[in-house]
Amino acid sequence: MSTRLGAVTDAQGKYRITGVAAGTVTIRARRIGFLASERTVSLADDQSLTVNFALSVAPLLIDAMVVTGHRAAQVRAPSAIRSSGSM
């Protein structure tokens, strides 16, 4: 029987997964830009367990990207006409 449970870490990297049945379970941690890591642990009834992970950096490699920009046409307002008014 395979059950998928999950959690998201808080700002300090802490997480809590509830509702895990007793027995042997595999916990997987992953984050974009890092290699995933797995730990298999045994969990007894009503047991709390701390499992820490240290993920290794794995930069994402993507193909070259071309970014093209276009400038919209600009219309300038006519310059103000000054008159020297000596009448």
C-alpha cells in the first residue's frame, strides 16, 4: 500500500507530516535548484521522529534564450510657440 503525504517547510526549513501510519516509510525532500534526497525510516505507533536533510546544489541547465524587445512609436507634441508681445 502506497500513501502519498506531503508538507511545505516554513521560513526556518522546518516541516511536519501528520497522519503517517506506523511502519517503514520513505521521506523525500526536494527543492528547485537542488538534488532530491530520500531517507527510509521506521516509525512506531504514536511516535514522533525528526528527519533532517542537507540538499546539494544542482543548478538548472537550460538552452540559450533569446529575448527581443520592441519600442513603441513615440509621437512628440509640437514645441510651444512663444511670441514676443511688444505691442
